[in-house]
Amino acid sequence: MVHLTRIYTKTGDSGKTSTATNERIDKSSSLIEAIGVIDEANSAIGMATEYHNDITDRIQSDLFDLGAELSGAPTITISEDRVIYLENVIDDYNQYLEPLHSFVLPTGPLHNARTIVRRAEREIWKVEGLNINIAKYLNRLSDLLFVMARYHNRGNEKLWIPRN
């Protein structure tokens, strides 16, 4: 478990940071960039407070686990069952939605979180030797956030109308 007694350590002042295995790496590395964007996504989901429930709580914990695994924590692994969980939740939400006949104009905090998760997924693919379930999880999470946004915006959803 994490035990923090002091927030600043000054060990990052030279542009390096430590992984869970105490390896010092550049803060500009693709690994640290991916971990940082996952943290941003987690914060964006946290900002969507009006939509919080057991699902978002689990997602936020999963995102911490994801970052921990990327950082080299030896006991944390994102497994296929977490991806399947997201797929099941997507299916649960989707049953209440009408099929789409156009693209949705993104509005609200869930769509914002979705776009950050998509960026995190793109960054993950720059990291060598990753657990494929991390990329799958982020892909399904962005889909879930899209479906959740549609669910919460139903009746007020704005669709793209192409202009000729």
C-alpha cells in the first residue's frame, strides 16, 4: 500500500522520475507520457461528478491500477476480465439508446473524458512491451464513456448535420 509522508521529494528536479521498481527514467519518455495522460483521464472522469456511481468508482481505481502496472508494480496486472466488464457495462447502457444515424456533437464532461482516454490509448501504443489488455481497456473505456454520455444526454443529444 502507498504511504506518503511528504509530497515533494526534489528527486524529479533533474527531469527524471522513478518507476515502481525504483528505476530512474526521463520524464519525457513515452512511458511517463502514457502514465500522465492516464492520470489526466482519471481526473477528467473525476470532474464528471454528476455521473458518479459504482461504475465510475471502479473505473477510476482501474486507471490507478493501469498506471501502477505501467510503472512496474509487480503485483498489479490488467487482465481480460476488466475489459469484459467494460463491454458488459457498454451493452447494459446501449440497450436504452436508439441507433445512431449521424455523428454526435460532443458535449459535457463525459465526452471530454472520452477524448482524453482516446489520447491515452494512442500514447500507450508508443510504449514497448505493453500488456495488450491495457490498450484494450482504454479502447473499451472510451467506448463506454461515449455510451454513458449518450445515455445521460438522451433527448438532448445533438447530432452532426453536414453542410454542403
